[in-house]
Amino acid sequence: MVAAVFYGPGDIRIETVPTPQAGPGDMLVRVKAAAVCGTDLRIFSSGFSRPDIDGSGKGRILGHELAGDVEEVGSKVTAFGPGDRVTVAPNIGCGTCAQCVRGFGHLCPDYKAIGVSLDGGFAEYVLFPAEAVAHGNVCRIPESVSYEEAAVNEALACCYNGMQACGTQPGDTVVIIGAGPIGALHLLLSKLAGAETVIVGDVIEDRLKSMKALGADVVVDSARDDLVEAVSEKTCGRGADVVIVACSSGDAQQQALELAAIGGRVNFFGGLPRGKDNVVLNTNLIHYKQLLVTGTTRSSIYQFRKTLDILASGRLDIKPVITARVTLNEIKRVFDSARELKHLKTVVLP
Ligand SMILES: [Zn+2]
Ligand SMILES: [Zn+2]
């Protein structure tokens, strides 16, 4: 099969590799869509964050947001069969540790991830290992949901996790720092949860324009205007009920505490690059404003299924967030030009 193989930072090659073979509990899936995630771009530029577990990446196929058709199932797989439309929550817990038994397999210290520590979706075929099938990671795609949307559902589920940590409610004012694909998905989810006003801040004008088109009430070009002032003005000095930091910036994390109203909830959604992760925070803002400051990463299988249901209901349209489609052969160009930040979500159609 043809696959985009990652060999180390900056080095991705289109190669012909052996098609994986499904063992008794495994499933072989023909990839129909695989979305490019910030995580993929980060691995491409600086390698794996857990090289001890994930390896140097030599020969790894990336891509953890994916959907496709079952090609073949192992002899022990009874719940799925050839032709089924499927997607997968990519983080596979061990199944027995304290986090796994709570249903938080995505927080399992020994988790494996399709597209990170296991081969992923930037290929013609991907193997769903027996644990993924047995633990419920594999999900049928509802009829009304396209392969592209099912692939992007992984990112949506992670945003849903962040939103749940903040308990966004009808009437809330939500500030999202970062107008990339994650900011866009947070915007759509916040609106669905009933947020009265969603304010998005970023420094890239084009991206702010797309946020406006997606339904942001206010966009703030923070290269020109002070975000804290703009939010204060919009909320009559109260600040925001919810602040989502949808970018990898320590400055934005600091600012989030200033932006939050008394009793506000903050989510540090984006991780920071290694070496830039010691950030000075004014903890008196947390103390005297009685803030709830949360961090979330990945999503549970339950959340993954919830957002798939939301997509199936037709109440949330993520299609406008998918702004580029490429073939496997073009994937290198996507990675090389990622810094131009031209697109929201790019989907690979092998
Ligand atoms: Zn992702
Ligand atoms: Zn576990």
C-alpha cells in the first residue's frame, strides 16, 4: 500500500509499504479520510513528545483522525464486518489501570495511540488492533455523517472535553484565544451549548475573518487591539465566564486569567512546547477571582461517541471547518507549508 511515512523531524516520505495483516482480533480498514491535526504538525517539526514510548518515529505512519471502510476483520471479530463505515477513538488504554476503569483510557499512563505510537491513517489502509476493537474505541459512522466529518470528530471530541471541564452554559460569555481549527471547533461547540457571546482573539486577520463567518460575535485582532480591553468593554467590565486557550502560548495562558470574570472558568487546551512550559501565572487572580483553571488533553471514548452523535443529529455543522482536501502524494506539501496557517482543517483523501 502507499503510505506517508515519518522518519524524523522534517522528513516525511511517500512510500510503498506492506499492507498490515489483521490478526484474529484486529480489523483492517481502508482509509477514506484522515485529517491533519496540530499534533501531526508538531511531531513533524520536532518529533515525538514521548520518544521513550513512541520511538524515534523511524518508519511511523502518522494520522490519528481518520475514518474508512472495513476491508477485513479477524476471525474473532463479530461486531463488525467488511464494508462497515467506521472511525476510531485513537487513544487505547491498557484497560485495567485506575484511569481506564474510570472510563478515562485517554489518560492511561500506558496508552497507545493510533497515528502516534501505532501506525495511523496517512495511508491506504490502517490496522485497528484487537484492544481498540475490544475496548470500544471503534465506532460505526452514522449514515448522515461523512468520512471527512467522522475524521475531524476526533478533534471535536477533544474540544468537547475542554468545554465540559469549563461547564459552558446558556448565557455565558466565552473568549477563545486562537482562531485555528481548534478555536473554530470550540466556537461551534460553545454556540451549541448556548453561549450568548463568543469572542475570538488572534493575530491573523484571515483566520479572524473565518471565525466571523463561523458565527463568532466579536473578533479581536490582538496584534492591533488589546484583548483584555475589548473583552472588558463587551462585558461591562465583568470579564468572560469561560476562557479557552486554543493555542500554544504561555502569554495567552497568563492573559486568560486576566480575561476571566469573577467565578470564571479557564481551560488551557493547548500544550506548550518543551522548554517553554514554565509560565509565571498571577495566582492571586485565581485566588481572589475564585477561578476554576483546568487543563484537558485528548478525549474519552464516551466523549468521542457523544460528539459523533451530535454530528449525526445535524445540530452542529463542522463542514465549514474543513477548508482543504489533498491526496496522500500532496501531504508533504501540507506539512511543509503548515506554518503559513492558510487553512483550518486539511483532510487527506488517500
Ligand atoms: Zn488530533
Ligand atoms: Zn490504563
